Amino acid sequence: MSDAVVSLECPKELERVPLVTSARKFPWITQAVSEIVENRTPVWWWVLFLPLSALALFGLTCIGYQISNGVGVWGENHPNGWAWDITNFVFWIGIGHAGTLISAILFLTRQKWRTSINRASEAMTLFAVMCAAIFPGIHVGRVWMAWFLAPIPNANAIWPNFRSPLLWDVFAVSTYFTVSVLFWYTGLVPDLATLRDRAKSRVVKYIYGIFALGWRGSNRHWRHYEMAYLILAGLSTPLVLSVHSIVSFDFATSIVPGWHTTIFPPYFVAGAIFGGFAMVLTILLPARIVYPKLDDLITRQHVDKMAKIILLTGSIVGYAYLMELFIAWYSANVYERAAFWNRAFGWYGWAYWCMMTCNVVIPQFFWIKKLRTNYIAVFIICQFVNAGMWFERFVIIVTSLAQDFLPSSWGHYSPSWVEIWTFAGTFGIFLSLFLLFMRFLPMIAMSEIKIVVPEADAHHKPSTAH
Amino acid sequence: MSDHAHAPEAEKFDPSKLGGLPNVLLGAGVAGLAVTAVGAFVVGKEQFAYTYLFAFSFFFTLIMGASFWNCLHHATDSEWSVVIRRQVENVASLFPVLFVFFLPLLGCVSILWKWWDVQPGVDVLLDEKQPYLSHWFFLLRVALYFVVVSWIVTSLRRHSTKQDEDGAASHSLTMRKLGIGGIPAVALTITFAGFDWLMGLDYHWFSTMWGVYLFAGAAGSSMSLIVLIITALKAKGYLKVVNSEHYHIMGKFMLAFTIFWAYIGYSQYMLIWYANIPEETVYFIIRNQGNWNFLSTALVVCRFFLPFPVLLTQWVKKAPERLRYVAMWIIGVQLLDIFVIVIPTLKKTGFSFLDVAYAICPLVGIGGILAWLFLKKLTANYLFPTKDPRLAGSLNLHN
């Protein structure tokens, strides 16, 4: 049948680069990751933690001030009933998408490179969702009534509007947070056991021992673990899509021009992954500087792949912007057209062009491989994406509300100092929590990364390991 | 990796095994088109135009889907799909032929796309979008869609078959570039062709999700088509290199796009229903009237609720003999989807048995000739890429 020889050779230029460089072995990986937690707290950590936690505290103070004085201390007004707060809510929820995408979707699609970055990204997800949850919580004004959102008052025949996406949001975000915590914790168990076994102090051993749930690494443990992990990955995957889809419903179900458009759900999800990955890189790239050993675990290949995801999702976001603009024009609806005209050339046109530049133009630099593997360039581009994604939400929310149907009801919006410092405070919370995470938990999934090194392969020949 | 794999034999399809099949397909194709043309005198030119557009759009989505998978394989430097890639290429490279099948539609422009004959000043909304909905720009876009995507899919297949001869890495690198560029090209083509040919059936109606919706259906159904082709080849004793692990992944993609279609379809429907703006709801109102309501409901049940639980199990995904039934099902519902998109524009109050019977004619016509051409491509080259640098990894696949 055959007259040609089948070739299984792979030319040199196409050979795959190993995920863990310098042919690191199991003990080295354990040591490199565990020592971050075990060594004495470095000075730089305190230098960062103290001001950041002070910032967090000041943010919380602003929240206290707002609660005691009312939402009037914010710059929100009529018609801008939603502005800075919901912008920040959507911004932080978006940041919280990369972690679960990396841990769930990349797990299901067998992307082994996820193992170096999943733990830190998942932690970041949790902290970002915590920051996000603050904003709608305090925006209700009477925070002591916020429990109405979790339809508990049904018992008193006070029914929340189950047709409102705002209510769905409560379910979506709380489910997402719960499953993300479970997922993160399940993955942590084997590594907590490693820290327990290495602990020199009895107290530390005891504490890690409690959280390691009696993990012994037996075959039966691993079988249960793998099963739980797969199920959680399966459960988390639709959640990655649902959370931001429902956030997008908050806007798209309305009839406000610029909000009501059918592409919103996938567009928001793509944008969230886009912004989430930028934040992962924003945090992990500096972490590689302070812990040079991580160089062999979070390699240029990882950064390159994350940059490609940013390029892809950024282009999807660009596609969505194009669809919105095109259909707003094609619909020939005067209000839709006016909304998009005002976005680009109205009061907040500068924000629109910031968004376009940061989200669509600048990420295109990632077409260039040299830039994708240059850490400084990647870091700078990611800062543009972070800013761009914040502007995106600001543009959607504020430009649509400030200049809606009737010019007589138009109104400017500018944030008050309380709003600005509350937002700054959430950065303090987010980064302080991340610093704490780095100090107390293994920031790289040791047990998972060991599975992707050649040593884990039963057919591995040590002499040929590279 | 390569130390685990034993080199399989290269396979070429023996044309004698096909027997009279190519002639049957060609005969059916010609007969189908002839009956369609003759039938036009019975059912009228209007019904001919819509029914033909339905059949054309169905094959357009299948082939665009295959073009997407072909580009995606190279753009992501995939390993698992090497052994199935030639069949994806064979389907995708039928794209240029679609242009020939598009030509009859050019004779029906004013029937299908009502804006074509509307004079300026008659419809204010149309006047507003005249720069886009103008004759010359419409034709220019048609040309662009066919030229760009045809160039991509034929270049991909050419490099892939050349690599069978010389095994050069340069082909892989070129195909990667074509794949990366191909994804936006395919995305924009399916979006704007979808706007022009399908959304444009009612030029007042619009939805930003439209392109994504068509893509979701196209990707899932074309992956199902690949499953059917591979399974048929295996039944003939070929492609033993494709094992249950490859089927598992193909099944996962079918599952993923079953969910994705439902997600996109639901979002589009729900947002239009919720906002309840007449100029948007008109699309669904027509499709919820008369017996269209039955088909619209059936679409939701058959496209998502039935295949979803079935595809969850490995028992189905890993077994060709089971997965092929799901694949047939999904292709069948893709047909239903396109039917519900196109025909209600003409038959607003409901469809009749005759509408369905007549719709089969152009389907057999275009399908027969495309299948005949596919067999020509099938027998022309090896059934899987023989010297692809990632072949060893594909043979060794473990999920």
C-alpha cells in the first residue's frame, strides 16, 4: 500500500522546549518553592507590605466614611447612578477570570504549561473577587440591608426581583467564589502536606497538618484527588463563562444605548480573560525578580504563551468593539449611533481613545516574538492592558449614562476623593493579600509541576534528560 | 517522544474500493441540481432562491468550520490533530468550489436581499446604511470572502502535501503563519458573509452576536463531519493511527461547541427577549409563529439538551461506533438551524411538507457534487500527513 516512508523525526527548529528548564529534579523543585515560605521574611516584603496594607486600611476607612455618611460622598449623580463603583466591580471581577481559566479550562484541554502559574493565578482570582464584591455591597447604600440580595427575605414575603440580572449576579459571583476556593484548596492539599513534612517547628507542623487533611500521598489519596480535581475543573469551566456573562447581562438586558447589544456576554468573558492574564503577568514577573530560582519554573515559554493569550483575547475584544460600532451604525438607530459617536467624540472621548489604544493597538505588539519574550516589554504592555480594561468599563458605564436619550437629562460625572481612595484601597487589599499568600502558602503547585518534568515519565531515561 | 512510537505505514486510499460511489454521488448531485432548477418552475423563483440559499449556507458553514479547525491546528502548533488533519484539509479545500455554487444566488439578489431594488428615498433606514448595502460593495465583499479564504485553505493543503514529500520544517512554519492569519480571516468572513447573506434577509434586523452564533454552529458541525469521515475511513480499514484518544478529543470539541452554541444562542435570544425592542424581536417573533415554533423549540432541544448529556460520557466520546451517531445528529441539527434561519423569511406563517421536500433537492445537488470532489481529494494524497514533525506526538497521544 505504501511507497513512502513515514517519518517520525522532528527537525531541530521545531523541537519542543521543556517546561522546566535546567533539567531540574524533584528535590530541587520542592526546595525552590518551599523555601519561599520557610525562609525568614525578607526586608523587601515588609517594605511592600506595610505601605500596601496602610493603603488597604485607608480604603476601608473611606468605605466606613461612605457608609456613615451615605452614597452622597461619591460623585455619582443623576443620570450617572452607576459610575466609578460598578466600573471597579467589573474591573476586579474581570481580573478574577484568569485564575480559574488557567486552572480549569487549561486543565481540561491538557495544557501542561499551566502548572507553573495556576496556583498564584487562582489566589489572585480569589483576592480579586473579594475586592470586586465590596463595590456593589457598599453601593446599595444601606449595607445593613445587603442581605436582601441573597433572597433570604422571601420568608417574609418580600421577594427580590428574580428577573433582575443584578440578583443573578449575586448567585453567579458567590458560586464562582465558592468553587474557586474549593478548587484552589484541593490543589493545595498535597503541597500543604509537603510543607507540613518539612516544617521544623511543631506549631507550624501542626497548622499545616490541619489544613493538609491527613494527606499521605498514598495511591488512594491521589486517585481521590485526581477525581475531585477533574470534577471541580468541570464545574469551574462553565463558571468562568457564566460570571462575566451575567455581569454583562446587568447592562445588556437594559435598553440603554451602548449597553443593549447581544455580543456582550462573550465579549465580556474575552475581556475578562484578557485583563486577568495581564494582571497575572503584572504580579508574576516581579516575583521572578525577587525569587530568581523561579526562573526555571516560570520560563520565557510561559510568558510567551500568556502573551499570546493576551494577544488572542485582545483581538477578540477588538472584534467585539468592531461589531458594536458596525451594528450601531448598521442599525440606523439614532440613539445607538449617538451613543457610539459620543463615546468616541463626546465628553469622555479621551477615555474611549485610551481604551482603544490600550486594549486593541498596544497588545498587537505581541505579534513580535522578541517582545513576547522580553520581560520588561511584556510588563509594560500588561500595564496598558490593565489600564485599558479599567477604561473599557468606565467607557461602557459612564459614557452611556452621562449622555443618554434626552440632552436635557445629560449630566457630567467625576469621581470624588472618597471613590478614588476606595479604589486605591482595593489595590492595597489585593496586593497585601497576595503578599501574605506568598509568605504562607506555596505559590507554585509543586506536586503538579513535578508531573510535567521528564523525571515523572515511567519511560524516562535519566541519561537523556534535558 | 519518538522512541515510543512505531512508524505506521503511509496510507493512500485505493480508488477501486470506492466502486461506483463517485459516479453515484456525481449523478445524485447533477440530478439534485436539475430537479432544483426544474422545480423552480413549479414552486416559483422566490422559493427556489430561498431554498437554494439554505442548502448553500449549510455547506458554507460546514466548510468554514473545517477551515477554522485547519487554521487552529497550525496556529496552536497542535500535536493531537496531525493524524486527522488531512481530512480537515480535504474538506476545507472545497471552499473555492463554493464560489461556483454561489453564482446562482447572484441571479436572485433582488429576491433574497430586498434592499437590492429599493430606490434611495423610499426607506429612511436603508438610506442610512446605503454605503454598506450597495451593489458594488456587496459584490466586492463576496469576491473578498472567496479569494482570501480560498487562498488560505488551498495554500495550507499545498504545503501539507508537499511536506509529505520532503518533510521540511519550513512547511510547518509557513503553515503556522497561514493558520494564525487565517483565524481572523475566517472569523471576519463568517461574520460579514453571515451579515450579508443571512442577517441581510431582513435588512432592518441586526444582532452583534450573529457572527459568533454562526461560528458556534459551524465549528461544532464541521468537527462532527470530520468524525464521520474518519469513521468511514476506519470502516474501510484505513486510518488505524486514529485511536480512541483522538476520538476523545474530537468528542470533547463536539461537546464544547454544543455548550458554546447553547451559550451564544441563549444569550442572543434572552437579551433580545428581555429588552423587547420591536426592531430586534421581529426575528424571533416570526420563528415562534405557526409551525416554526415547533422547529424553533426542537432546535433548542436537539442542538443542546439531547447531545449534551450524551457527549458528557467518555463511553460515547471514545468509541467511533457511538460518537458517529452523535456526529450525524449534530450535522442534522445544523441543517435544522440553517433551515430555521433562512426559510421563515419567505414562509412567515409556517412551512409545509413541500417546502421540506423541495429543500432536499439542492441539498442533494450541492452535497453530491461536493462529496464527489471530496473523494477526488481523498484519493489524491496520503490519508494522514506522513512527515509532519508532530506526527510522533499525535501517534502517542494520551489524554
